[in-house]
Amino acid sequence: MASTVPALLADDVPTNVTEQIRNATRPKASSSVVCYSPMMITANGIWQGVNPLEFSLPLFILQVAVIVVTTRFLVVVLKPFRQPRVIAEILAGVVLGPSVMGQVTVWSTMVFPQRSLLTLETVAHLGLLYFLFLVGLEMDLDVIRRSGKKALFIAVAGMALPFCIGIATSFIFRHQVSRNVHQTSFLLFLGVALSVTAFPVLARILAEIKLLNTELGRIAMSAAIVNDMCAWILLALAIAISDVNSTALSSLWVLLAGVLFVFFCFYVVRPGMWFLIRRIPEGEGVSDMQVSLILTGVMLAGVCTDAIGIHSVFGAFVYGLVIPSGPLGVALIEKLEDFVTGLLLPLFFAISGLRTNVSKIRDPITVGLLVLVFIMASFAKIMGTIIIAALYTMPFREGIALGFLMNTRGLVEMIVLNIGRDKEVLDDESFAVMVLVSVAMTTLVTPVVTGVHRPSRRLVGYRRRNLQRIRHDSELRMLACVHTTRNVPSVLSLLELSNPNKRSPIFIYALHLVELTGRASNMLAAAAASASKQSRSSSSSTLPPVTEHIFNAFENYERHTGGVSIQTLAVVSPYQSMHDDVSVLAEEKHVSLIVVPFHKQQTVDGGMEPINPSIRSFNESLLCTSPCSVAILVDRGLSAATARMANEHRVALFFFGGPDDREALAYAWRMVEHPGVTLTVIRFVPADYRVRSFSNTSYRSTASDTDSRAIAVNTEGKTELQMDEEYLGEFRARNHGKEAITYFDRVVANSEETVTAIRSMDNSLHELYIVGRHPGESGSPMTASLADWMECPELGPIGDMLVSSDFSMAVSVLVVQQYVVAAAPTDAATAPAGNGDPVRQYVSNANQRPSATYRSAASDDRWSGSSSTVGF
């Protein structure tokens, strides 16, 4: 059994030289030496009266479980406060350590006894080794070249000023803050700890507060990468020259050996990785053998730098840095990240917390001066960043936000502090104070940045917010959203049907929607996709495989199709707030239509199965907040190769009336210009349609019960039926004589007759149905019963019926919702206070519709025949 014994006696001096050196540098006799029994690894079972926690393996498993559960619990607790995960991990270590739970004797002796820390710390450093390897993989060396002078100067100012001021302040109070340690080494480690910026933590903070793809986010990321690189160089220097018992010659050899190791990695290992990448067959991934060899190289790199005299994590970081970005790097990240960050990395923070003993903080003067040093260094970093930002004419608020972002602490600082404590450069009191102050500084970043940074939104009062307001042969701006590669063929088929040509060009923003999970792999997607095509092609960095396939598909379509201009983008965001990002992007790009895929996909037997329930919530939220029209595409064969290669495409439009159906007709009008598209328009009218008469007296003011998507009141006083008649009349007049257009009038009295009429159609004749989300007026007997039994309200009653299991047909469906725009109100008194721009009023709730009764309409002999076929 492991036991604690006094220090070795003088006559027990070992003959091994290495042991003599280690005994010379070992803590004095006041410390304890822990001996381990090699036979006590696994227990024989509790039924033999043995306590499993007295054996190393069961105890280690319990410790890992406790650490991971505590960390995840704190992550959930701190999530509403938008704090990065590193804060929860550090606090979990502090809670489990001697500061809180360690005060309970049973806990400290049973769960985290002194004899168990060697195993826990060894595995924690192994996890740290691989995490720093992942951090190196995340970093793109080309970013430093592309970042420009602004990011470089911000990084230098953010390091030099806090380094100098921190060291100067510490030197002034050196007799108070570094009484028990080597003063020169203390100043050096303190300067490094004060000047670093935690790149991994910063990336996740930027993604969480939706600044990753902004100019501010790109500058912060570029500067953080430069800062992190310099921090590792400074840390290597600090380790090399801060050893209390080393000589000047040995420190010089450590530095030279470290430089030689870096050159070896860049000029031997990196070309070897390129050779490995070129040997991977096109279309295939990295083999398990190759991954195993690369991961073994991580440990070899750690052993080399540890033997040199630099910490092993430095070797793992440099090794990850030299692996080229692209499929190899992404494959390694995807295989390692969840296990390393979810299971092994929290062990390192737990070790830091177990070393943090708040009860050791006794001297208020030392504590106050250390806090003062931290505040002075942070102030210097923020002010340096603000000055550089001002020189580049950045707004003052953005300068403050950038300064706080560059003040993000995290893993690198914890590594510096732990190494300093291991080398006896920091005592327990200084270590505890600096850990707690680092947590406090990082906690302030998110609330300060979100409070200070207010992005200047341009006044985007553009009028082309729906298709009805633009000519069918004019330029169309569309935002096509895709979640996976499976969504791409159907979207491209829809674009082909939209008749892009030089006379009526289509500008497409192809947007890959990536869920933010905190993983580095989807952070890389945003960072790479935010670059332009030229910078992506000129640099060695490539996109993650899924994003790359999606972008290549759209770019190939652009090259082979005339009249189309495509810009590929990616958004990394949680699904709960992704609709906000899409809405902002659509408004910035002056988009008229957003196309999103349905949350279900077709199975082999023709049914529909859900892909991700979060996609449905995203679609519903986007319908409510979009600044333009939205179309949901249900793929039921439109993406098939046979449908895409066909010379003739048959499209059917179900017209019940209302703004959404007029928008659907506007899109179908654009399609019918395609020489290979034939359009069938089926208008459903109620049985009493002929005896109606238009009456403006029955028109109620839309100020109180208008569709919530309308941003102003229609002062012309036209009813929906009048607008339907006018738009249909214009459509028929301009397309008179076209054989590609066929028109039907169907008289239906109720929902049952509507379903019967749609079922009676020959489904094999069409490949796409176009419907409005809200057909007709609210409460219309033609769709009232269908609306009561909707399974997917985002599709509306007709769209929901067409994709239901009862309709086992292989016809795709496009459900359109119009962004309703009407004239501005003339009465200024009715306008809300402080809202001088009615165009800026966003959609509040698209699901609400006015509960209006049917209005009378005049009979029009243009719509003669209840079931006749009219050829244009």
C-alpha cells in the first residue's frame, strides 16, 4: 500500500547521478515523499472487504468522472452568462480542490488523496499535450502573412506594453510580491503570464457573441495568433533561463537545442506531411495507420522538448503548427477533439484547481500588489490596443472592445503559472492569487465587449424585399442556405429552373449553415469561408471537407452556367440564434428571396424522415424575422440526376389568393421564361365567387389587424381579392399566346373538395409544386379544415398536405412566404415614437393573420368557366 515516509537519510544517497541531481533540487525535509505499491492497481471487489478507492485504477476513474461531471455542470450554470468553457473548467478545479471541497476531510482523503495526484497529473499532462497539438493545428500560419500591419501592430502593442509595465510594477514591489522565490525568474514568468492572449478561448468567445465573421473578429483572431506565437517563444526563453540551478552555458544550450528542434519540424517534418498528403488518393480520407503515426509523433515531439529542457507542450504545439491545414488537419481534429477537450483537458484544470489553495492567501499586501500588477498590465494592453486602433481610424468603441478581447486569459496562462510553480518560481500564495485574478479578467471580456461594441448598422431601406416588387426579367438576389451536401443538388436544380441568363441575371449567396458546437473543426469553417476565393486559392489553407464540397459544387455551377454570379459564405452559430445571422446577412446583401431546405428528407420508400429538429426551429424563426421573402424547398426528387438532366420541366402552381400566393406566382413567372419549363396554374375559387362584388366600404384598416409582416399601412385601400385579380390579369396579359402556360379554374366549396381536386391531378406530369404558405384569407372554407390538422405549420395547410404521408408522390414542393410591404402611413401621430424609418421595422410574427371575413368581389368574365382549360 502506498505510504508517506520522511525524506531520505544522508547515508541513503543514491549512486545514480541523475538521482543525486533530483535530490538536490527536491523540496526540503518539510515536504513528504510518497511511495507507491506496484501491485495495488485494480481491486478484487467490495465483497472481499476491500475498499476500491485504495487502488489506483478505480480511484482514477472516479476522479475523472467527478471532474467531468462538475465541469459540465458549471458549463450549464454559466451558459446564460455567456462565459467561455475555460472559466467553468478552472472553477471546477478550484471547487474540487483544497479551497472548497478539500476542506472536507473525507473528501480530501478518499477522493483526492495525495498519493493519487501523480497518476492524475500524468494523464492530465498527456491530455494537455494533445490539446496543444490541436491548438497548433487550428492556427493557420498564412493568417500571419495575410493579417497585415494592423493586426501585427495590435499584437505587438498588446504584448510589449503589458510585459514591460507588468515587469516594471513587479520590480518596484519585488520585496513584497516575490519574497520567497527567485526574483529575476519571477519577473520573467509574470511578464509572460500578463502579456499572453488565449487564442482558443478568444475564438470561442467571438463565435458565441457573433463577431467571428466581422472585421473586428478577424483582426482580433489574427492578432491573437501572432500574440500566441510570440507567447510560446517567450515561454521557451523563460523556461530556458529561469532555472534557479542552471548555469549560463546550460541555458544557452537549451535555447540552441530549442531553435534546432523548431527548424527540424519546419524543414523536415512539414515536407514529410506534404508528402503524406500527396499520397492520399483523391476522394479518400486519412488511413488509421497514418493517423496513428502522426499521433505518435506528438508524444515524440513532447519527449524531445522535455529532454532539451523546455516543457513537453512546446514540442506538441510546434508539431501541430507544422502540419498543413486542410483535410489532414481537419481529420485529426475531428478524431481527437471531443475526447481530448471533453475528457482529458478538464483534468489539467482540475490539477490547477487542486494546487490553488485560497487558505494560503494570508498577506493582504502581497495580494493587493499582485492584483495591482494585473490591473496595470491589463490597462496597458487595453490602452495599447486602443492607441493602435485609433491610428488606423477605428471607432473608439471598437478599440475598447478589441482591447478587452486581447485581454482574454485561459489555457496558456494556466500553463505558464503551472510551469512557474513546478520550477519554484511562484509560491502557493502567488499562484492562487494569479489564478483567481485570471478568471476574473476573462469573466469580464464577454459582458464588456457586448456592452461596448455596437456594430454600426447601415440604413438598408431597400425596396426589393420580395419578388412581386421587381420585374420578372430583372436581376434577382437570392440567399441559398444549405446544411449538408445533400441539400446542394436540389438547390442547384431550383436555380436552374429560375432561368438565369444575361438579360435576367441571378446573384446567389450560397450560405453553408454550420452549428456552433465549440469544436475547432467548425471554427475553421468560418475562418476559412470568411476569406475571399482568391486568398483561399493562393494560400495553403483549405476548407473543412463538407464546406469545401458545398463551395466547389456552387462554384462549378457558376463556371458552367451563364447569367449566374455566386458568392460562397459560411455561418457558424447555434441553431437557436442562427436565424438572426441569416436575417442580418440577407439585409446587408439586399436579398429578395431566402431559400432554405425542409427539415425532413426523403427516404427510399418515398416517406419523409426528420434530419435535425433544430433545423425546423431555425426555419420557423427565419419565417418570423426575415427581412425579405422566404421559400422552403421540400426535395422529393428535384435533386435526382434524371430530373436535372431532363429537357422539359413541368411546374404547377396552386393559387388560392393572398400575398404569399402572389409571391409564388411571381417566382413561377420568372421560371416560365425558361425555354424548357412548362407551367400549369390552378386557381381555386369558392363556389360563390361569381356573385361577389368589390366593395371598398368593407375594407377594414390594416393598422390594427394587418398581416404582421407588413411594415406599414396600405393607403390605396385595395382588398386582397382586388390585388389578386390585378396581378393575375397582368400575368395573363403579358404571357398571352404562350403555349408553355396552362391555366385551370377549380371551384371548391370546402377543404375536402380542395384535397380531392389536388389528388385528381396526374402527379407524374409534374416535378415541382409551388404554393403560398398562407393560401387565401384566414378562415377560408377552402383550407380551414386543413389548417386545423397541420403537422408542419411552417409549410402552411397546402404545403403540409402535399408533403404528408398520405401523398406518396415524388413531386418536390416549394412553399413561398412573401415579405409584405405597403405604403407608409400618412398620420405621423400613429407612428411609434423614435421610429423614423418604418422600413427598419422587422417582422414580429408571421404566423398571425387577420381574422377577416370574406369580402365581396365583382365577377370578372376573364375567369370564365369553373373547370375550363385556358391556353395562353
